[in-house]
Amino acid sequence: ERLPSIPEKVNLEFTAINAVTKEKIEPRYHYIDDGLFRHFSEITGSLEEFILRHPIFKKDAANSDTIILPAGEYNIDKLIIVPMGVNLIIEPAAVLKFGKGVSFVSYGKVTAKGTKDMPIIFTALDVKEPWGNFAVVGHDCDGTEFDYVIAEYGNESFINGIYFTGVLAIHSASAK
């Protein structure tokens, strides 16, 4: 059975005031449709499928459920989703340069521990065109660690029904 179509215009009256600046906040509307969930199947993909789609990542020889992003510079031009049950290690001196609006979402634990001299960097390919964000989602991500990570020139995104704000977003997971 088809759902009724969304009306062209919805008349809602809503006023919000920023508690700090006391300025009026203009509302934004997001309608939920199939497009918001088009990458949902990638959440439950296998480690092998993920590496086939994203060959810049390598299997960790010591841990069968872990992938590694080695040090180096990477231009990322499409959404990356690390599936549940797959842990990710990002090595020091890895630089990820994202295209406009492109995001990275992990449903597995992330260990991104750079050093003072070799930080991990998430940035835009072009600082005038913000990328999306680096997001960590779910209890499988508990224990996620970020150290000496620089995240800059990102934006917001709406992926798999989740609204991510800020360049580094952590949802339903503990991290340090």
C-alpha cells in the first residue's frame, strides 16, 4: 500500500530562540524518504565486502575483525561506511581529504591515535567546499579513541536516518 504523498507546503508555526545569543533560530525541515536510508545495507556488510569497496584499507593480520588505514594521504570522494563488528585503526600521519559533502561513518570501534609529530588529519579537499563529517555510531563503538586528531572544514550530514552535526560526531557510543 502506498503512503500518501507529502504535501508541497506544510504550515507550521514554531519559534525558537538561541539561549546564548538570544537570536531567533530559523527552522529547517527534513522529510524522511527512502533516500535517507539508501546506504543502510552497508551497516551489516562483511569486512571482505568493505575492503573490496574501499581498497585503501588493509586487513589487520593480528585481528580478524579489524581493518587498518595506513599512514599516507587519501582523497575520499564517496561516503565510507565501516560495518558493525568491524574495528578500524587509523595509523599516525594518515591524512584524509574529503570531497564536498562526503562523510565517513563507522559502526565499529575506531582507534585513531596520532602523535604530536604525526597527527591524523580529517580535512577538505577544498577548504571552500566543506566535507561532511566523521561519525561513530552505536554501542559496538564503545572504547573508540581519538588522540592527536585534527578535524577541520567539515559540515553536517544526514545518513541512514541519523542527523550528524559537527565535524566529529559520536552517537550512542563511549569514546575518549
